[in-house]
Amino acid sequence: MVLFILPCDRKEERLISSVPYYIIVIGPAKQVSKFTKSFLSDAPANQVHFGLTVPISYSVLTKRNPKGIIWYSPEDSCCKSIVADMSGGPIEFEVGLKLSNLPSALKAHSIVAPLKVNASNASVSIIGGIKKIPDNDDSNLKGSSHTVRVRVSNLSKNSVIRCTLPPQNIPRWVSTLSLEDDNYPARQQPGTYKLSSIVSGIQEAYNASYPHGLPPVFSLTIQIEKD
């Protein structure tokens, strides 16, 4: 299941400023995603998503500023498996991500939220987070829109790296539009009474339906074979 809340602006002649209102969509993730693409493609970026998991395309970019000796696994046709020579110490490589399927709010979330990463039989970390590829970058990035740099050390034997983007936190705009006093005419700034409590309650309800927590926005796995 997935839900998102979207504030829009509606003009009221009797008011100097606009009044916020919201669209709430609830349903299975695939149907909600299809609905929003069909009917809310130009929606503002101020959104909240709970329980949304989006499949993304990704590939290891072995020739983009690697550190150490790495190459594609001979059996890999999707650029998601590599062979690494660890004799010179830790290795670093970049992974290209195609994030065009993400709603705009989650694209922004992916830039600021730290990726969670773990690996079997190795120490692994993310360097610098997800970065957008400049529009004038004409290198071979396999259709990627963003990159992330991975560092691997202490590889004892073949390993699998798993990276996940954690669920979106409640963004700041929710508290900005949340009012503790519903005496609207007394305020210059428009808002919604107890909006923060409403959104927090919805988030808690969704958390309760996932015993292990909300699913990640996306995940990717990379196999590393030790040479």
C-alpha cells in the first residue's frame, strides 16, 4: 500500500493569499504510481510518500574514475557483477542510477538521505551520497541520471553488496503548513489545523502494517567476485 499527500494552491477572492488543500491517494503501490503518472504528472514537488517502492535501473560504471583494478564479470550482461583485484588495497567504483521513475519529491529525498549499504564478506561504504550527473556530461553512463560511489575493503571472498534508500521522512513543508490554532482569520500565513498530527498518524498507521518497518524506496545489489 502507498499514500501520498500533495498540497496545491487554490485562489479565493475573499483572501489575500491562497488556501492549501490536499490530494490523498491510497492503494497498491503500482496502481497509485500509475494513477499519479496519468493524472498528476504536473503535481507540485511538495509530496509525502509512505510505503512506495520503485524499481530502478542501475549498472556498475567500471571505467568512470575507478580506484583499483575492477572489470565486469564475464557472465554478467547487465553490468551488475564485477571482478575485483584487492591486492592493491581497497577499491572504489561508481554505480549509475536511472531515477526517472521516482516522483520528484523522492528524487530530492534521494540526494539528501544517506543510502544504507551492507555486504557479506567485506567492508563497504558510500562516498559522498547520490549525485546528479551534469547535463553536459557526455561520457558513457548507460542512460544513468545519477551516480553513487562505492568503496570496498577487506574482501575475504565473493560478496554481495546491497544498497537501499530509506523511506521518506515527513518533510519540513508539513510543519510549515501545520497550525496549532484554527482561528484562521487571525493569521496571515495560511495553513491546515494539526496537519503534522494528521500526517504523523498516517505514517504510524503504515508503520504498524510493516513489522520490520516501511520498505525502502529502492534497492540495488552488486555481486563482487574476488580475483
